[in-house]
Amino acid sequence: MKKSFFYLFAILIIATILRVYQLDKVPPSLFGDEIDVGYQAYSLLKTGKDLHGNNWPSLVHSLSEYRAPLFIYSAIPFVGIFGLNEWGVRFPAVFFGILGVFGVFLLTKRLFNEKIGLLASFFLAISPWHIHYSRAAFEVTMLLTFFIFGTYFFLRGLENRYFLILSAIFLGLTPYIYSTAVLFLPLLILVLFFSYRSLKPKRTIFTISICVLILILIPYGLQTISGRAGERFNIVSIFASRDLRDKVILLQQTEKLPGNFQRFFHNKGVEWGKQISMNYLRAFSPEFLLIQGDPNSRHSVHEMGQMYLFEIFLLITGLLIALNGFWKRENKLVLGWLLIAPIPAALTFDGGFHATRNFLMLVPLVIFLGMGIDRIFNNRELLSKKKEIWRCLSITLVILIMFNFIFFLHRYFIHYPSEQWRAWHFGFKEAMQYLKENEKNYSSVFINNTYEPSLIRFLFWVEYDPAKFHKEFTTDQPNIKVTGFEGFGVNKFYFGEFNGPFEQFVSSRSLYVTSARDDITNPEILKDPGIRLLKTVYSPANEPIFYIITGNNE
């Protein structure tokens, strides 16, 4: 027991170091959703209202959509402790990432044994997929942890019935974390009941647990009826894909068969089925898991998959063990979890290789890895008869693990920040902090929206008073036109686009934050004697991102 405690403690220390080291530098900047999490938490902390002035909402209203609130709420104490910065925004993901490693140990120990539990938690601790998502404000890290503990308490509840209520609470809260849970939750409940249907808890406590689950879900259900909870899915769903509808129409028009029989081969149902099947299978593909990973630079480090290459041998071994013992309840649960995990992602048009929406696959994957390596090192027959082969196999495996792990660390901490800074909207921090220090010297400030929408980044990095913002903000749609600029305003700050010869309207009474990608602020124009360049914000690749300028003509 003491040895196991030591191993678990060491695993949690490793998990902590991998998730905390250079947290403010890797990933290289806070991207838009992280900024939104931070300022929403800051607004709730200071005023009890979200960005749009809603009191402790069951769905948080961001500038672009409605978001599940629980991860934002969890960020409030961390923003209160660390402030509006990378640590305050990202530490909730770190916390839930480490807690998830511990939770996998508890769950796997409950399902199998302590040794497999330690191995599964170790593989989750060093997982590139899990490390990356535990270092940025991705809600799915919290979601995965809640599903882990919800399942763990369900298993505990089969012996101690009061744990079923805890399970209902954890599982019932998952839709308030991330939208993937809306479909995954009922599927997981079906898998749990199918796997453990022969074990019947007492009817009274079971009924109470179901009532608790329903009561927790009622507010979310009301938001779903109103249409707010489903906004995001309606945007990314394959059922709403215009490209797919256009494809069906084109095929029906170009292929003429007697009796319009082409409609049998080319219709929305067939195309939806093909797309869902393709997305589902892609989640299990070597290209996604082992070779390239998610093509989105924000979701993977590239030049490697979501998992390590060496893990394929352990994964296959663990999977074969589970399939061979499919009649066992614990194997049914883990296999069932793996089979249902990609379904929510498969229903979205880009879901096949989407690491965020497929994140729930991690639990069965690391459990299979633990089962695989446990079986290999517990093969006493091979150990006793062929010691040299066994020793060679062990050394080879250790070398592969070390090589893959070191390659990932080098790739992630050295190359990733300098290569993928664009995906993380690098540059706003330095630009807005300069503005915060100098805006008092100007009567108006104009901020360009060309690079990325600037309002939420401005609010975050200048720590704009949320109560003041609630009173001043009316719309983020263009409603102000001044010479050379069109946009909207908050106090003396204006957000939008420059649309005229810049050198003709620039004023020394105003400060301008302009994107380097605009023709209106190209290097030649900046040489104009009427323009004074105050600061250039550069990327890690030494490319200009922002020019901060004022007039030199008054």
C-alpha cells in the first residue's frame, strides 16, 4: 500500500510539472475563447453578472454565442487569486487535468486492480493529448474529469448506495461544462446500465438519484427549448451544412435516371450517413491517433499524433484482452465507452479529426494501455523460459517510451510556440498593455479588428471595469462613422476598420492600434512625416503584428 501511494504521488508530481511548467508561455498566448473565459469570470467575480449583464446565468452570453457556464464559474477563484493573466485563466484546466489523472487511477483500480490503475494514470499523466488540453482553458479537461468521477461514484454506488447520488450530481453537471456531454451522457448511462444491469441497487436510492439527475438537467433543458443551448451545434452540425445540401442538389441535377431514381442514391440521408461514418472511423485512424493528429494548430502540436507511436502495441494488446473477456462487466464498460466517445464529434462536419470533441476517448485508451503493459510484464511463462528475449523486449520498450516522450517535450516546448503562434492570436497582450499604460494621454483610441475581434481582448488585458462596461456597452455592430474609420465604441475606445488614406486623418490627439496585415498601414505609409510610430509588436518569428501610432501633425 505504501509503495502504491508513493507511485501515485510520483505520477501526480509528474502530471503537475508537465502541466504547470512555462504555463504562461506555452501555448504562446491566450486565444479568444480563453480570453472570454477569463473576462467572464472576472465580470462574475466583480459584479455577479456575465459580459452582457446577466445574473449568474445557466448559459453565459459571450460576444459570439452562448457558452456552458461551469468551467467559467470554476475559473472565478483562480482569476481572483492570480488575476487576469495566463495563470488565472489556465489554472482551472491544470487543476482538472491533475484531478483527472487521480480520477483515472481510482476508476481503473475499481474496475480492474491497483497496478493497472497506476499504469493508466501514468499514461494519462504523460499523454500529449491530455497535457496540451490541461495547459489551456479548454472546457473538455473539466468535462472528462467529471465523467471519470461520475462513473467512479456509480461503481461505488453499486455497493454503497449513497454514492449513486454523487454520481448523479457529477454526471448531471456535465452538459453545463461542454456541449459534447449532451449526447455522450445518455449514451454513457446506457452503457453503464447495460454493463451492470444484473446488479440492482435499492429502488429508493436509485429513484432519488434519477430525480437528482433530472432536477440538475432541468435548467439546461429549458435553455435547449429556447434554442440557446443548441446554438453552437446548429453552426457545426453536418445537418446544417450548406455544402452537403449543395452537393446533393448538384448530384441530383447532373445524374439523370429513369423515374428520378437518382434521388435514391443521392439524398441528404445518404450523405449524412456517409459523413457520420467517415467522421466516426477517422477518430480511430492511425493518421489521427499516431501520425498527424488534429490538423487544427490549436488542438495538436503537429508532426505527431494525439498519442505516442509506441502506444500502438500496448493499445492493441489491451484491446485484445478486453475483447477476449467481453463477458466481464468491466470490459463491457471500457469497450462501450470507447465506442460511444466519437459519436458526438461524428455529427459535426469537421469532427473526424477534432481532438476537442473526441477528447472523451482518452479514458478507455489509457485504460487499454495500462492493461496492455500489465499483461506484457506479467507474462511469467515468457519471463521464466526466455529471459534474454524478455530483457531485450523490456529495454526496447523503455527506449521507445523515452524517445517518444523526449521528442514530444522538445516539439511542444521549443518548436510549438514559435511555429504555431498565429493559431493563438499572439500579439494582443503586448499591444493592449501598451495601450493601458498610455491611453490617458489621448482623447480617443482606435483599435483595428482586422487581425481578430479586439473588444474582448481589450477588456481583458486592460482589466476594464465590468460594471462600467455593462453601463457603456450597447452593441458590437458598426454604428459609428468618423473620417477614415467605421465601427462601434465603448467610452473613448473605438473598434472596427480603417477605410481611408490613413495619413490624411491621423491625429496627435488619438492613439491607433493597427494590424500589420492591412495595406493602410504598410511600411511605406508609416514613413509619412505626419505619422509617428510609437511601438511595433512582433511575433516570435520577428514578423510585425501590430503598429501602435499617433499623429505627428499638430
